Amino acid sequence: MLHAPPDEILSEPRRSFIEELLRTNRRRILDAIGSCTGRTDPDRGTTTPPGPSPHLAGCSRRLIHVATLDQIEADSFAFRYEEGARHDNFVLLAEFPDPARTYSFTGLPAFFLNRVMSPRRASYPTYCHWLGLSEFPTPVEFLARSGGGRATDTFHVVDIPVDGRVEGHFLVSGVRYFEDNGALSRIDGGSRPGLLPGADNPVKPEAVLLTDAGEDPVGYVPDRLLGDVHGWGLLSTAVHVEQVNAGAPAHLRLLCRI
């Protein structure tokens, strides 16, 4: 949403330009709300009640849209909370303490910068390659591709569909569970994996499997995309393999485009 001072009247072409820019440069901030949020969280400036690790089977969590980040211009950003931030188990971020305010920034806020790998790290070029990025992506490009995950919390930064459509990239989840079936070796860049309901998943019945041409599973659609994929319908969702990262850790092994 565009927030202009009351005395600033934008011309219609300028307003249309800004609104189109916001539609295509908007990111959702999701948080996994539930028993998984029990950990010391420096971004929230608090310690939530203890709970099981989000990596353990049987962990109860649900991704909720809690905030939105708009990139208004190249180095100008706005942050605001959404309805999901009213959830009883969500704690407001220390950097953004007012749930009713729209925060404006020149430069990416620290909450997001801290989720971007430092280019000084020796593994940075390799990591960018695994994400299908150029050698020197912008911080926002890095966030949009990596999701901005951290070990200390359960936030994800994801694209927002425009007019019911979205094109973006994601790393396939759960690849390690299917490494022994050989399906990953039968796909390559440009392949179009199938999508099948993963109703036999005891932890997440709404899970969606990605499969090779013979319907052998290679992994799962990430949790953060499940709501969108089910909303569009499995038959209406097109997924293509962007690259297979041989030798990468399992969670970086398969990059797809949706």
C-alpha cells in the first residue's frame, strides 16, 4: 500500500508507476507459529517458551503471513505488519515494535541484512552458484532466492503472487529422504518434475511431492509454498528444474523454478 504525506499529491502517472513497482517488488515475511517457536530469538529481543526443534518430526507449526516488505526504489524500503502478526503466539520484532506503523528505510533493515551471507566468506561464490545467482547479487536478490532462513528463528522471506501468478525459484525440501531411490540422477536442468499429493506424510498431510518422469519422489515443495500451490491446484502449477547441484548439501541439491 502506498503511504504518501497528506500534503503530497502524486500525479496519476507517478502513482501508477509506484503502484506497479510495489506489486512486483513485494515480499511476504512468514513465520512458523506453534510449538516450534521456543528458543532465544535476538530479533524479537525475547525468549519464547521452550518447544521442540523445528527440524524434528512431529513438530507442530504453521506458516503465517506476519509482515510485508516493499522495495519502493533501489535503496528505499517499507515494512509493515499484517493480520497474522495478531496471532497469540507471535512476538513483535525488536526492530519493529509498533504493530500499527509503516516503517520506511533507506537501505535494507538489519533484520533482513542479517539473513544475507557475507560476500567475504570463502564459500559465498559457491553458495551463489547453488542458488542460481550471479557472483554479486543484491541483498534483496539473495533474500528472495534463499528465503532468508536462520537457525535462531523460523522466518521466511517469499515472493508475493501478482494477479494470482508468481514466478520464482525454490530449493526442494526433503531431498535427503529420497537419495537412495536414484530419482535425482534421472533429472537435469530443464526437466519438468511432477507434483503429487503427499498425503502419506505423517507430519504434514498437505505435503506435495516432486517426482521424476516415473513418479519416483525426489523431494517436497517447501512448506512456505504449499498454500499457494494448493490454491492454484497441482495441475495448474508448472515447475521446472533450474539446476541440480551435485556435491551440494541436501537442502541445496535441487533448485527449481515455479
